[in-house]
Amino acid sequence: MEQMSEEASHRTRPNVVVILADDLGYSDISCFGSEIQTPYLDRLAAKGVRFTQMYSCARCCPSRASLLTGLYPHQTGIGHMVSDIGIPGYRGFLNESCATMAEVFRANGYRTCLSGKWHVGGRYPISEEAQWNPGAEKRPTPIGRGFDLHYGTLDGAGSYYDPHSLVLNDHFVQPESDDYYYTDAITDFAVRYVNDSSEEPDPFFMYVAYTAPHWPLQAPEEDIEKYRTTYDGGWDAIRTSRHEELKGLGVLDERWSISRRDESAPPWEEVPNKGIDVAKMAVYAAQVDRMDQGIGRIVGALEASGEADNTIIVFLSDNGGSAEFLRENGHREYARTTTRDGRQVFIGDVEGVEPGGPESYMSYGLPWANASNAPFRLFKHWLHEGGIASPCVFYDPRTEPASRIMHEPLHLIDLLPTFLELTGASYPTEIGERELSPLEGESFVDLLHGREWERENPIFWEHEGNRAVRMGDWKLVSRYPGDWELYNMNDDRTETIDLAERNRPKVEEMARLYTPWADRCNVLEWDEIRKMVGEDFLRR
């Protein structure tokens, strides 16, 4: 980070910067227990608040919809992914009854910018490039939903060296240099925006949506080299060391045992070809490292411009680590068949192909995702803690005391109401002729000021038939198509002891809350949706 400028901000209202990682596990940054080097996030954490129970919606686009709107994803039209099922909660694009943070901030006199991934405006598969048509009714873009500027991708994933659906505002563009790397390009655009904003009279809202460390595993060689031997000991050792570090940091309670290694992950000593798995995790770590370097550059630009002491910065992830394995799970629609210089791209694990370069298109697989989410169970898609628990760093230079760890349960829907209170902005009842749904989230400003705070309402989830309710210390959760499980999160946040049979009254009490919420928020039974559109459609 650069030396802070002596010039103080000329603005009376704070800027707001939201930085979102993609498929980052709970313990993948060092201030949340990781061996991956993230010094710039650590510095923000040392000056801010770490929230240990910030929850996402378990999947990329539903989480982004909730973060941007302060609503549950089904209320925005993105109850599943970005395919249009044709029913209100499952249209695959932001509907007209929700407002994005950008629209709300702009209505309150803020300038707005998105650098990075959108993924809340329909599908952009490479095979259907002729039909992309951004800005159409079913393909809202950032520019159409409140952002003054946007550089980044409209789709959900793709090559870091040659990303598809790359736009500047609503115009498709190509990577501009031979050494192009998407994480760096997102950072570059964000830094330029901060620099260009220094003389503007109005504050800004900037959403920095990295794709790191989402697959494919691709990173600059100099960053991979830092971690070349870090993972020689395997995923079991990493899970154990992260669990111990999390307890030592005070992020996790000493009483909480680590969850068992996932049943689909072999013990490390039984892995026949350890070299490729070590290499995969080295590239994944490099992707996280490079993102952190970018965050350092953004904060450095804020410091140099005199805006650091007047800027709220929040970092978090859209879901837990991903257990997707590309060749078997599909996802070919996101991968080009050749590199920019004409070499073949190999999707999934292919003998003789190493991860990291533009010709490889791999994921790191379930066992490493299990380590990324240590000490929790399961992964992206599911609603056990491994799928929804996000590391969260919240830096507001105007609040005291700094360097705190807070354990109250929060959700992405809480960010917008919190920002509104911190900035003095108001939430409109309508934008243009659009009547807006009221916010679902709750402001947690009291926590930032060190005051007592308690949620008024339970938190709810549904994704692909997986369901959950969080009420106080209790969590009710179901892995589709299974029965309800019950956990006391004060005693057992790693979800190792299911209390459902021993406490049927609590199960019934919380289950009764779920149904009216689902009805109100456009949630349908997953079996009904599967029959309606078929498995092939849902896998798109």
C-alpha cells in the first residue's frame, strides 16, 4: 500500500467499496486461518472488524442478487441460476421489483462503478454468442441497473487469460495485451476509477467483483512458485492446521471440533498421484494471493488520493469452496476450445497437462474444497456451513474500536441496510415506474460501534431443494432430499451432532417458520421444478 496522502477527503459522505471473491472458502485467507499469504486483507482486518458468521446464499448468482438488493434471491428472480424457468422466483435475471445497490446509491447522489463479474443478467454461453444481446429485457446489464461504469464479464466463469462476455459498459471488448490476466484487469479498472474520482465532488460506490479463485486454475507463474511445495503434506494436514489457527485467532470457539473429512475425499496417504493435487492447490493459492495484491493496490490508490479515511471497505465471498470437477460435471460452455495464440485448451484433468497456464482448464476438486471450507462440512451448493459461511472483513475508519472479532449471525441481505444507515442514504419505494420490494435485511451498525445488537428475524435459505433456517443459536438444515437436521450453533457450529431426534419441538417450531417464508418469497419445491424443466435444463 502506498503512503497515505496528507490531503483529506473533501466529501462529507463516505465512499463505499464492496469487494467480492468468487468460490473462496471460509479459511482461504490468512486472517481466517489460511497459510495463503493475504497481507493486505490482514491489514484491513487489523483496522476493522472480522465477522465470523457472515452468510451467503451458497451459489454465485443467488448470492450476488442478495448482496446487491438486500432481498432473498427468489424475490429478485434468481432463485436458482441464470436460466429462465419462466416463473417469478426463477427467471435468471434481476426483476423490476428489486433495486441494486448502485440504483439506490445513485438515487442518493452517489457515483457508481462495477469492476468485474456481473452474473445476474441471464446466460452467456460461448456456443450461443450470436444471441447474447446484452441490455435486452431478459439480459439486464450493470449499466441498465444503476452503474455509471462497468468493466468485466457478464457471465459466471471463464478463462483468466481470455474471458468471454467481457465488456466495457455495454460494448464487448477483447483482452488488450499479450500478458492479460483478468484479476489484474479488474484491479486496474478499479484503481483508475479511484484515481479519476479524486477531484469529483460526489462520493462513490464501487463494487469490485473478482472471479478469483473460481475455476479454472490459472495464475501467473511467479505467484504459483510461492506455493510450489506448500501443499506437499496434503489436504488432511491443511485442514488440521487451519482449524488450529482459527481457534488461535479467536475466530472459532475452542470447543468446536473439526468436521470429519468428507466421505468422498480419500486420506492423503492413499492418493496415488500426489503431484498433480499439490500443483492444483498451489495454483489456487496463487489466485487468492494475486487477488489480495490487487486489493492492496486499490487501498493504496484510496490512500494516495486522501480517500482512505472516508471509505468503507467490505470484503467477503459469494459461497464456500467449490467441489465441482469440470470434465465430469460439464461446464464446457464457459471454456474456449483454443487459447488466444491457437493452442488447444484441455478441460478437466488430462494426463500430461499441468494447471496454471491458458491451455489448462481445471478445478481443484472436492478434497481441496473440503480444506478450503475447514473446519466445516460440505461445499458450494449446500446449506451446511461449508456452503454458506463466508470470511468477512468490514473496515469503516469512522467507527471504534478497531481490530475486533464479532460472532453475531449476519447475511448478505444485511449489507445494504447497513450501508444506508452508515451513509445517511434512504431506500426508495420506487425507481421510475418500478415499485420496489421492501428490504429484508437488518442494519448491524450497532455492532460496528461496539454496541449490543440482536437479530429481530430468522435467516432463511433455499437452493436446489436444500433448505435452512437460522434462529438465534439454532440452525435447522436439510440436504436435499433428506430430512431436517438440527444443530446448536453455540455449542457445535461445525455441525457434528444432529439434535433433531432429541429436540423435535424445536425442529417443528423452526420448520413451521420456513413454509410461510418460502411462500412469501417465491420459493417452489425443487421436485416440482425438476419435473417442470428437466435435469438437463437445470445443469446448464
